[in-house]
Amino acid sequence: MTERIEFHILQSFAPANLNRDDTGAPKDALFGGARRGRISSQALKRAARLYMQDNGLVPPHARSYRTKRISGLLTEALTKAGVEEGTANELVLAALQTLGSGKKKLQVKDAKTDYLLFVGASELQRMADLLADYAQGLGEGKIKISADLTKALTEILTQQNKGAIDLALFGRMVANLPEANTDAACQVAHAISTHRVERDFDYYTAVDDRKPDDNAGADMIGTVEFNSSCYYRFSVVDIRQLSESLGSREQARDAVAAYAQAVVEAIPTGKQNSFAAHNPPSTVLVVKRRGQPPRNLANAFEQAVSPNGRGILEESAVRLGEYWAKVDAAFGAADQAWVLDLSGAFPGSTSAERVASLRELVDSITASLG
């Protein structure tokens, strides 16, 4: 039976530009006929992934790297294992370019692969150990890569249990080696504002500290676009898929605990030095479902929220709770639910269990997973 954990988050940011488009403006979208603020799912996933790593929520061996510079990581590991640097670099480049299906081999130019690879730390270590052993048997002359070595490296990338939490959560696609693809256990929606937004412009000036006293005016001027939005954020974790990717339900439970804390606390870093929009969520609703498809509750805000005497944050919390109750009544109730609500407006009539802190919320989620 399917088992999923949903995260529904309301988070209101002061003026910010957390996620920019190609013109430097805050990303947006039309929804319900109104222009909404938007933060892309990619930005949210990267923020959560780095938060888990930077705050010790995943051990070093269970982290991943998204990089074009895998050759540098492997060369560094080989030199630490005692392989001469030039030999290590040549061996790594030759070995990587044998990976792939048929004629579609991985390309490496200027020590960078032709696309970003998402590789687990444990995979990298096993590849480095294999290459270090292979280096011991090399003679003089040009390095040749055996078919057995290519097969062994491929098996490391294509095995089911990759041991990396963020890779299991967010999945990967390897264009030249589809057997190494990993289905994501976590789906993340683009965050959208619950209300209509308009872009604002910050006209800034900068003055040269050493300019002559008789020279008035700024030495640099420009504009930065920003908005202020209360976002609805949705993501869902498939426990069965996560357990299969990591090898056990126990590891999946630990991964959910890490993600639960990260998804609540992580914030994209765009223009934060200019705006410092470090605003924590006001309402976090977590829903556990068995044998039911996931339910994105964005349609609670299809009609853009207006202050209505309560403020956008409080009105959004009311809308979220009421719509969730209607959807569950129509399509089947959730197995369990918890809510951490700072707004004080989330309806008390719902079946969600109230928790007082993020720690209590995370502990409740993991306890429900056994």
C-alpha cells in the first residue's frame, strides 16, 4: 500500500527577491486570473538539500554532489590513496569517457563533464577505490581502460541502493546511462503567493568613500526588483519509493526526519544580502496518507486572498484549513495529520493534531513511521 507524507506550508516573506528570472526580476506566474509571486521547485529543493548537508542532518557518506567536476573529486581521492597526480588525472578522464550506453558515452572537456551529474558520496568513494586498485596494475605507457573496469564502474552507478539521502529524495537522470536513473521519492511544487502581487523597484545609489568634497552625487545607480508575498508551498514524500532507494524503512524514516526539518527552515538565498528575508513559516500542515494519491491544496487560493480585516497570513491559514477539510471529506480522510500554527487562525475544527514546536512536529512524523 502506498504511504506518503505531505507538507503544506504558508510562509510570508518581507520584501525579497529569493528566486530571479532571466531579467533579474522575482519569478511569478498567473493563477486564478491573478499575477502571483513564485519560487521555483528547483530553488526550493536546492535550499533544502544544502540545508540538510550544512546542518548535519545527513552524515557525510549519505550526501551527494551535483557537479560537472566529478573528475576533480575522483582525482583528489586517488592522490590521497597514493596514486601520482598525473596518473590519477589521466586514469579518471579515460575511465569516465567509457561510461554510457552504446555510442552515447560521457564527454569530458577541460576536466568537466558535458552535463551536471548527481552522484552520491558513497558512489564516489567506491569508484575511487576501484580506480585506485586499478592504478596499481598499470604499467608504463598509455592508460587503457578494460571492459571489466567499465562494467564495475557502471554497476556502482546503476545499483538500486545508492546510499545518498538527497539523491533518493530528489532523484537523478543520467542522459548517457539511463540505467543509473533514480526515481525521486519527493515531489516539490512551485511555491505561489496566496494573493495578487505587484512588482516593486528599489532605486539604489552608491557613493564613493574617497570622492572629493566638491563632487556631489552618487557614483553608481541602479534598480532591483522585489516583491512581498505569502507563499503556499507543497511537497510530498513517497515512503515506499524512499525505502527502496535507500535500502530500508529505517533509513527512509531518518531521511524524512531530515527533510521535514529542512523543508520548514530552508530558504533560497537569492538577494538575501540585500533583503535579509529570513521569515519562518507561520503554518505548517503535515498530512500522512495511506492508499491515497497526494493532494495539492493550491486551489484553496485560486481566488486570490485579500486582507478582509484579518490580514493575508491569517486569511490564508483559514482558507488552507477549510479547503483541506472539504477535500478530505469528499475524497477520503487522511491517516494522520499535524499542524504547527503561529498565525492562530488555522481552524480548530479540523482533525489535525496541534504541535507546539518544529521538534515536536518532526518527532510526531517519525514516530508515525514506526
